Amino acid sequence: MTREELVDVTRLARVHAKRAVRAISRARRAELTHATLRNCIILGSGRSGTSMVAGGLRFAGYFMGDDLHRGTPGNPKGLFEDYEINRINEDLMARGLPSLSFPPGTGWAVDVPASATLVVRRSLERRMVAQATKAPFCFKDPRFCYTLPAWRPYLGDPAFVCVFREPARTARSIVRELREPYYSGVDIDYGRAIRVWVSMYERVLEQRKRGGDWVFVHYDQVIDGSAVSAISALVGAEFDASFPDARLQREVRGGDVGRDALRLYAELCSLAGFRPQGTEPGG
């Protein structure tokens, strides 16, 4: 072997060694990340930024579901919601209040009365357990605002990430989303959308009183990156701060939201350490 050939072989060996070290490092990082990941539930009203937060954790190593929704015009980068989680939650809602009628897939825009009682029958329990055993999991669904009490016995000790934004902006966005052609049979106006917003966050705040580790984040805090460290610290995973995209915001005008929504919004902002901007706190 000539000296030149020996140099080439040595150089090639070094390249392979470096690649091997990098591969081991990647595997070790993945192993450590998996070990520190905390099961996570992401909830909050639809059209509030829950998909954006879930998307920031899409590469963290979580199980998010076997059959995720595709992106839509309202969420072109993906919803990060699983059909089976949606179906379980809508079954819980329907059985809790048989008189409540809504087209399949639209339970995220329903105003569930506080009097509704969630009934977990054996068949539903088996389905819930089947999902909760796929740890580490990160399940996102606005319907959790209503159904979380039924899930908690099966979830262990997950982190809860609640996402919100101004009630007027959210309500206008709900109405606009439900007018898209992929939804049908849904009749909702601005006033009803506000009631949905109020109902959901009233339930969330009630669940917070029952314990657990929670972080509340405003949509704008995710966009500007100020909430990233709080989310990462709670779930034990790196949040991809490049995922949120302010260009995807669909601007909608505000409107009157009522005292209940203003009271709830003020409480949520306080929990998130967020100071509303502008002259209209509701939207």
C-alpha cells in the first residue's frame, strides 16, 4: 500500500468514526429525551392556538395518535389531533347529555351545559385505556375542556397546557371556520361561539382547582416565543419555536363578549402572565 493510499484509508476511517459518534450521540439524545418526556394534554377552545402548540412538540418523541387529521385551510400545517381521541371525546359528550345533538366532528364547537354528567361505560373505558398506555403521549383536543374529568383516572400525572386568546377573536374565527365546505350541518353565530368559549374555559379553570401541573399560554406568547421556555420546562421536551407562524393568522374583527367572557379572559391572562394590548380586552 502506498503512502497516498494509506492516507486515504486513514481519512476514510476518521470520517466513518465521526459519523458513528454522531449517530450514537443522536440515539443517546433521543433516549434521554424519551426518558424525560412527560405525558401531556393540550386543551383550550378551538381556534385558539392549540394546533400551533401541538405542532411545536411534533418532533419531541411523543405519541400523538395513530390517525391524525390532515391540514385544513384553517390549519394548513396540521391539526395534530387523532380521530380516535376525537371520537372518544364526542362519545363521552353525547352520552353525558343525550339531548345534545351535533354532527360528528364538530364537538369542539358545542356549548355543553354545566349540568352534563360524563358517563364512562366499559367499552369507552377500554378505548381510553388503550390510548393512555401509549406513553409518552401528547394528546390535543379542544373537547378535553369538557371531557377531562372522565380521562383523569387513566392519564397518570400528565402536564396540562391550556392555550387561549381573546374571546372575540376566537369566536369570530370559530364562525368563519365552520363555514368552510368541509363542515356541514353546523349552525353557529357569534353569540353562540362566545358561549362555547365561556363554557370551555369555565370547565378548564374548574379542573385546574383539582390539582395537577398546568401552564397557561396566550396565543401571542407562543407567536413571540415568550411562552416557549414555560412549555418546554413543563413537558420536559424542546419546543420547536420555528413552528408558530404569525403569517397564518386569519384576522377577524372583535365585538362585544359580555361580562363572563371578560372575567374569564382576565383570569386566564393573569395565569399566563400576559398583559393584553389595545383598548378592547375581549378582542
